[in-house]
Amino acid sequence: MAGDFDRFVGPLDPAALIVTAAVEGERSGCLVGFQAQCSIDPPLLAVWVSHANHTHGVAARATHLGVHVLSDDERELAELFGGTTGDEVDKFERCRWTPGAFDVPLLDDCPRRGVFEVAARHDVGGDHDLFVLAPVDITTGSTGDTALRIGAMDIEPGHPVPPE
Ligand SMILES: Cc1cc2nc3c(=O)[nH]c(=O)nc-3n(C[C@H](O)[C@H](O)[C@H](O)COP(=O)(O)O)c2cc1C
């Protein structure tokens, strides 16, 4: 069934995001492929974060999250945030970032980014929690409209989801 499901969803190939969070001086962030716009008015974005990730422990306590839409030339950030875990390394020592509104860490090298308020968080019964996010302060910079696709990457997750 798992192989069938992987083949079923394979063509969906979502764009790659990096979700960041900071609470009481602790920072975290990870690569996210489970994401979708989920409302037009009001505008809302849904992202799903694995219970296993370091990011989950920080994001679950945060009122606001940073969201970054990666473009094709931002693969290094994808490797840092998707291929390493905050349980072992400080990713923010390895990239350029600036605190945004509500102290949310924003990655300087990803111009299409924003601060979002956590409007809701739900345990959906799987191994990832749903965060529903409302934009507070977003910028698109001068990047083009092409996003880095999850299917175009070959990154071993820094924090694999353990078997249930
Ligand atoms: C291609 C790819 C897509 C990923 N998609 C998600 C995702 O949608 N949600 C999530 O929580 N983790 C996702 N991950 C896993 C995390 O980004 C990865 O395990 C990361 O190292 C976790 O870092 P952390 O422990 O510091 O939070 C993905 C990883 C890769 C390589």
C-alpha cells in the first residue's frame, strides 16, 4: 500500500518551503513539502510539520511562524533545513538570517518569505501536525515565479519520521 500511495501522490510534486520558528531564544526550522493554500478570503496557508522534528517542538509553542518559498537557486538552504536536524546542529549559525516581526527568523537568502500567525493547529491523526497560517507580513522580493519542487531534490531527511 505504501508504494502504491507514493506513486499516487508522486505527480502532485509540491513546492518546497522552509518553515522557521523561535520561542524564548530557541530557533528552529525545517524543509516542508506538505503544504497548500487552504483559503482565499481570508488568505490561509496550511503546512504540516512532523512530530519527530526539532522544529515541531518550537513551532508548537510559537504564535507566529516564518514561511519561505524556495526558488530553483536556493537548493543549499533546502539541504541545510531538510538534511540536518536542530537536535544536532544550529542551522542558523550556517545561514544568513534576520529576526522579523514577532522575532520570527527570516532567511536573508530567500526573498519570497513572510511572517504568518498560527491561526490553528491540529493533530490530524497522522505523524504530522497541521498548522493553519495567516499572513502578517510577506515579501516576494525580485525572485521569479518558479519554485523549487520537492521531486527535484535528492535529500535524506535530517530527522526521519520513525515507524509508528
Ligand atoms: C524533500 C523533503 C521534504 C520534506 N517535507 C517535510 C514536511 O512536509 N514536513 C516536515 O515536518 N518535514 C519534512 N521533511 C523533513 C525535515 O525537513 C527534515 O527531517 C529536517 O531535517 C528536520 O529538521 P529539524 O529536526 O531541525 O526540524 C522533508 C524533508 C525532505 C528532504
